[in-house]
Amino acid sequence: MTTQRIINFMAPARVAAVLSLLLVFGSIVSLSVKGLVLGLDFTGGTQIEVGYDRDVDLEAVRSELKSAGFDNPTVVYFGAQDDILIRLQAQPEAGMDEQIVSVLSQNGDNVSLRRLEYVGPQVGEELRDEGGLGILAALLVVMLYVSVRFQYKFAIGAVVALVHDVIITLGIFSFLAIEFDLTVLAAVLAVIGYSLNDTIIVFDRIRENFRLLRVGDAVEIINESLTQTLIRTLFTSLTTLLVLFALFIFGGELIHNFATALIIGIVVGTYSSIYVAANILLLLSIARKDLVPSEKPEEEFDGLP
């Protein structure tokens, strides 16, 4: 019977801690200096859907709108390649719909207006605030759940790992100036759920091994637990990433940023389950006594051997 080789995951724990601190610090600096490129859902603006009688090229439509004086238009396919959704960060003006149809029809295309709607900045601000409260509420519920199921040191490790994942994901979006809209916010919330699930699996094995293994210090027990869950973690992450890369490549521009956020979040979340959550346990001096109840002293029975 072969024995599984234990991988020393915690050997580069200090290097991983420095790397995480640098990534978090860089993300906070980028968010403070550059901020997020907020989409129409948060800033307010006009959304117009037009239909063509043929398949059209998005870049050509974008160029026509820029030439007509519309700044930074977002142009995406809306279902089919003859159905176009245009987003403008401007309030609708009288005759705007006719002007856009006229601009897009100047090459002889038959263009029809299908929908025009305005998203006010007040609605966008409300969505942004509620999204932020949703993330905060999720972190608080996670901390309570892990405290009840495991122990408060595990709760601190889980929340630190989740905050780490969210900040780095947002920081990459800020640094690369990728538009942040409601789909990306939904992806960030999904990252919290995915990362928490991965962390809980690792924590469950660590707790079990602390109770079963009577030899070895905390580092050895954590290394053995991470080794035992490695195959499951890799298979789950890789299969999820395959689906997300398919969405990223073939899903169209409407969900492009959604897939990007999830890809970043899953990569960072897998890393944090190993090198952030477990690292925090070591920093908090997790020990067997935190998880195994102290044994009661044996009762003495007078007159019995």
C-alpha cells in the first residue's frame, strides 16, 4: 500500500504572505488613484437597441458613432449579429434616436429603432450602494457561519481570504480599466461563494486531521490536509475555468467582463484557500486544543481496582 507524499505547502508561507500584501496594497492604490470604470448601470445614461437587415461589424458601428460626435459609445451584439445594443453615457435629447438611426443608415443600411431607454444616475447610485452592502452582508454572514461551524480563528481566516479575493479582483479591474457593471458585481458575489466553498472544504479537513492525528505540529497537519484536498481543488477549479474560458471567448461582449471577473476570482480564490486562509491559522497559533475538547479527569472509584 503506497503512502501519499505530503507536499510542504507552508514552506513558502512568508513569500506568499508578502505577495498577497503587495497585491492587496497595489489594488488599494489603484482603486484610490484610478478608481473603477463604472458602467452605464452605475453612472446613468442612454441605452438604444437598433436592428439591421444584415450582419454588421461592431467596430464599424462604433466608428460611425464616434465620427458623429458620440463620445465613448459601448456597442455590443444583442442576441444576433444584426441586433445591436448601444450605450451612451449621456441623457437622451430630443431627436437623438432619429440622429443615431440616420448616422447608422448613411451607408445605405436599413436600420430600425427597437428600443430607447434612460438609466438615471440616482438609480445607478442606488445599485452601487446596495451592491456594496450586499458584499459587506455576505462577509458578515460568512464570519458568523464559520465561527459557529468551526472556531473563531477559522472565521478570521475565511473572512481575510474573502476580503483578499474581492480587493484583488477589483484592483485588477481598476488597473486594467475594465468596465465595472452589474454583471461584474454579480461575478464578485459569485467569487465570494466559490472561494468560501473552497476554503470550507480545506478547513473541514484541517479540523478533522487535528482531531484524528495525534502526532505532528500545526504546520504538518495543515500540509497533510492541503495535500489531501489538492486533487479535489484542482479538478473543481480547472473544470470551472474551462467553462468560463468558453464564455469568455464565445459568449459575446455582453458577458465578457462577467467571465473575466470570475476567471480572476477563481484563480485568486484557489490561491487564497491555500496560502491566505491557512496562513492566517498559523499566524493565530491554531492548535489541537482549539478543536479537541479537553479530556475529563478519570473518576476515582474507591474500593475498585
